[in-house]
Amino acid sequence: MPEVERLLVVDDEAPILHALQRTFEAAGYEVIACADPSEALDRLREKPFQVLSADYMMPGMTGAEFLAQAKTLQPETIRILLTAAHDFSAAVDAVNNGEIFRILAKPWNRVELLGTVRQAFDTYALREKNRQLTAIVQSQNAELAGLNKGLEQLVDERTTNLLDGMVAVLDYRDTETQWHSRRVSRFTRRVAEQLGIRDANELRTIEMGSLLHDIGKIGVRDAVLLKPGPLDQDEWHEMREHPRLGWALLQRIEFLRDASVIVLQHQERYDGRGYPLGLQGEQIVLGARLFAVADTYDAITNDRPYRRAQSHEAQLDPNGVEAFCAIAEEEWLRIRSEVEKISLLEQEWGWTPPKRVFEQIREAANKQKQPISQPPGVKVG
């Protein structure tokens, strides 16, 4: 609230105008008195007023018309209308047009007049305080939202780096499939995009589920996981438990619970001959069905001495395969190249680079004018 309580009084009758001015000045207010409504509007353009008082019957412009224009110039100002008793009914429309705080009759009662003006100033002060508090709250909310966003980004980046580290441990345990999880997660996301999935949360769930598909192998002994020959019945049973182990592990992480379903179902087959639940067709979540397509491609294009070529028709979602085939080979090579560049950085630095480095590598790859050459040792068939 301003230190000076300023009041603008408008009345075309000089004796009444002077009487009002003396009354209000005696009460301690700064008073600007105008006999002409047009002049009063000019005063409003020059400086702010907390309270306006205007006579209803004035030549050229009624008090109601003046207060309506005053509202446009200074919307927060509290407006009072003075009117003779015979004009009272005609002045009622001013309440709607000018949002009048009070209508007082002429001749006025001095106590009522000063009490009304005091209420007007107090109302202005309360509204101004409310506007200030609202602005502070809005500013603090915006600041808090910014802090929350920054915190979410920080948590997301650190969590992603932690997950990348966990996946790296798994990939390095099996030297035949190093960086497999990272490649296949990007492949799966790309197939999902090809199918028309645009929701960012759904794409992230599919990508995270694919990235972490083998996280349950943390619970599989090295003697089983790295065994060079065929697994016996007990070892095969232990290996087949890794989807359940991975699902159970991710249940403890709230934002990965949706992705955990992909982890649980990533070994299911479209023909129902997979594990651990023997689901078939669309009983399998979409992310797991698309993962199977991407995983098969990654297996074909990487040496797996223990795996023979297999028929895809009975194992894979035909829609996922169709979407996969619609994507140019150059795009798969680009994704593979991105992962390999990240992996080289990881080897050089000895730790997982932050997420923003991944994004910079992706941007750099997208800006390359020349086509990405096929990585050495990769057989596409």
C-alpha cells in the first residue's frame, strides 16, 4: 500500500466540490478536486489513486460514465458515486457498468461519508496486499516448479547412469554380448516409433524395459551364465528364472514398474512356447513383442557361436516385424554406431558418461552428411 492515501473527487458544483475537499483533507487524505470529468480522467492518467468519488449528474458525462472509464484506466481503484435522492434509481446501472463500491445520497451524512471512504481505502489496501501475496505465491510456485524440474532431471540422469552401470556389468560378464542391452533398447524404441507410438512415457518404458531385460541375470551364477557348453536340466531351470528375478528386482523401483513387465515377458514367444508364463500373441505386452524383433536382429548381426539360425515367423509379432522391415538399414547402422561410440568413451574414461554426452553423440551422428559405414565384423543377413 502506498504511504500517501490519495483521493480524487469529481463534482461540477464548486461549493459542493470545495466542501468535499475540505472534509477529506481534514481526515488526513491527499485530495485532488476536479469540476470537469475529462480533467479528472487526465489526472488518472498522470498518477494512481486508491479511491475515486464522483457526482452522478454532471454536464457532458454522468458520474456512472466517468467511473466506467476510470475503471479502464485504473481497474484496482475503489469507486464511490454520490447522487441526489431523485437521481438514485437512474444511478443503479452504474453499479454494473463501473463496479461501484458504494452509492451515497446527497446531501450526505458526514459520519457516513467519512466511514465509507475509510472502508474504501481499507478495501484497496486489503486487495493490494492480496495481489502482492498472490504474485509472491505465483513466483514461488514457478521457482519451485523450476527446482522440481531440475531435480527430476538430475534424478533421471543419475538413475540412468546407475542403470547403465548395472547393464554394463551384465554385458561385461558375457563377452560375447557386450553392449547388447544398449543396442537392443534403442532398436526396440525405434521399432515402436515406426509403429506410431508417440507418447514419451510409453517410449521410455519400452526403452527401459528393453535395456534392463537381462537384469535378472544378476542372480544367475557365473558357472551357469558363462558355461561354454549346453546347460543341463538344473542349470537351464536356473537360467529360465532370470525374467522373474529381474521383474522382482524392478518392483522396488516405482518408476520402473511398468518396464518390469517387459523384463518379465521378454522371453515369451508369439507362438506361446516361451517362458516363464507361456503367453502367446497379444497376451504379451507390446514392448516385449517389439523387443523380441529387435533382439533377434541383434542376434543375427552379432556372432553367437552357441545359437543356430532360427525361423522367425512363429516367434515374432508380425506387426513388429513389418515395422522393423520398414526402417532403412542405414538407420540400424546409425544406432549401432552411436552405441559403439558411447562404449569407446566408457572404455577410455573408465565410467559411464552422463546422459547429455549420449545426446551430444546422437546429435553429432545426425549431422553427418556422409552415410555411416558398416562397423567391422558385422554380418547383416
